[in-house]
Amino acid sequence: MKNQRPYRIIISGGGTGGHIYPAIAIADALRQLRSDTEILFVGAEGRMEMQKVPEAGYLIEGLRISGLQRRLTLDNLSFPFKLIASFRKAGAIVKSFRPDVVVGVGGYASGPLMLAATAQGIPGVLQEQNSYAGLTNKWLAKRAKKICVAYPNMERYFPADKLVFTGNPVRKDIQHLEEKRAEALSHFGFSADKKVLLLIGGSLGARSLNEGMKRDLEKIKEAGVQLIWQTGKFYYDSMVAELGKEPAAHIRMQPFIKEMQLAYAAADVVVSRAGALSISELCLAAKPALLVPSPNVAEDHQTKNAMALVNQGAAVLVKDGEAANGQLVPQALALLDNEAKQKELSRNISKLAKPDAALQIAEEIIKLIP
């Protein structure tokens, strides 16, 4: 029988919402299983986890770490010094907090923390969100006791005896969306007798998605389609300068959508990047989707994520270049007009959902505590 003192867990990593929100979901699940669990996050200074984690009610320590650029920069020259300093600080954090288990979710801070902890004999768990394993997680795999993955066939990258197929943790409020549809339409000021398109390009935004939508916005207006458009914070001001804050009465343009559960509930079709978190949410929401993989990611992993769904008839692929050059809106409108195809995609994508992923990962973490 496990001791009754509070469990102590460090969760490390971040950099993007695709790492941060699953990490927070795991923390919430750990607290669900044992409310007195003590959790500390370790992230990278200056990255979004330093804001989002405290907003979720958890403590976080920052490491002065960044990634390597593909060109010669001052940041690259300082990288070895940052890595050494981060490893030392990570070691001090581990000694001070004395965790039972450490969890790495990917991102800059995950490497130094997991290395420092496992060097001190602390068991480690990795969570890999993508269908193509990240460099940090592949590097750390030999030190981990368990590796929780979101896609099958990950033994291509990791030792098979360490793998647990859990799926990706996502927010619970995007389940049972039909019950939220009336509230969602009211929230956005939409009519129930017109179709709704949701476009999301990540919290920072996606240039090709924004350009593709802007290019054919008149077609959206002419079709009478209601649009929820997350431009991302990098692009919002320029889009407002060009189009105004409300390009049409039935278009809601926002830098970031806080009420994502209502956006999903309102949507008939979703246009999205193919990040791991987005795909996991779409599976749980069971929404027909056009996936536009970002070409600006390591090893083109978003295309691999998207093809894992496309090959099972669970999504439609639109290439990034095609999205910006006039194919995005016509394909979205065609899908909105094809209810049979929508039902087929919705049925197939729902089969891939893993609603209990966070709890399953939390249980795997707890199994490693003596």
C-alpha cells in the first residue's frame, strides 16, 4: 500500500499551447485522484507557460533555456552556457522540491529538468503528443520509466516495453457539445438556421489561414456563412486595420478564443492547423475538419499528425500553400454544403477520441510512486 503523505510531482516543459494545456490537464487529473498532491511546474523563462500555468492555479519555476536556431545567431552561441546553467538550476529545484516522479511534456525546459531528476534517481515519465516523436523526447527516452503516447506504432521511436497508448489530455468541457449549442449560438450572436465555420490557427495565428480567409471573405459573406475567426495575436491588429473589427454582421474575428468549448459547439465545420492538441480536441469534439498542417515545424510533424486522420477517413487535408492561394474557402464551403460528408468525418474522427487520457497518464505516474 502506498504511503499516505501527499504525492510530489514536477511537470516540465512548455513553449506552446500544445505542450502547456496537456500538462495542466495532467496536473488537474493528479489532483482529481489525490487532492493533496503537490505539483510544481518547470518551464522556460519568457515563454507562455510562465503566464498560463499560474493562471491555472499552479506554481512554476523558470529556466533560462531556449532552442537552437537553424542559422548562426547570438542565441546559438550562448546555448551551451544556457544549457549548463539550466541543468544546474534544475538540479537545485529537484533537490529542494524532492519529487516522487518527474513528468516531461516536451519543450525547452523538459530536457534539463528530466536529466537532472533522473540523474538523482527520480523516476521519469514522458508524454509525447505527436505521431512523430520530438528530438527532446527521443533523447530522453532511455532515461524514462514510462512513455505515454497519443498515436499507435510509436515503437518506431521509443522502446516498446515503455510505451503506454493513452491519447492526448484535453480540456473536459469540449465533451457533450450538443447540449451547449444553443448557449454557443447565443454567445456569438448567431442564428440557428445558418451554417457556422470555425477557423483556428493556434494562439499565435497562422499566416496562410488568415490570408486564405481574407482572400475569399466575400465568398463567405455571399454564402451567408457565420464565421468564428481566431486570427492569432500576431495577426489581429493588421487584420483589423484592413477589415475592421467586424468585417460583417455574421463574422466574429478575435485574436484568441477563450470560450473554445462554445466555439466548437457552434461550429458545423472547423478549419485548423494539425498540432497534436488541436487534433485531440477535434477528436473529442467529433467535428468535421479541414486540416492545414504548418510547414514551419520540426520534421513536418503536423503533416504526419494530419495524415494519421486522413488515412482513416477522419479529416480532409489542405496543404499550406493551397490554403493561402485560393483553395481554403472553396473547400470549406463545399464541406459545409455536404452534410453526408460531414457526418462521415464526424463519425470517423470520434472513434479516435481518448476522453480519459489525462486520468490514464496520472495513473501511470502514480504507479511509479513507492
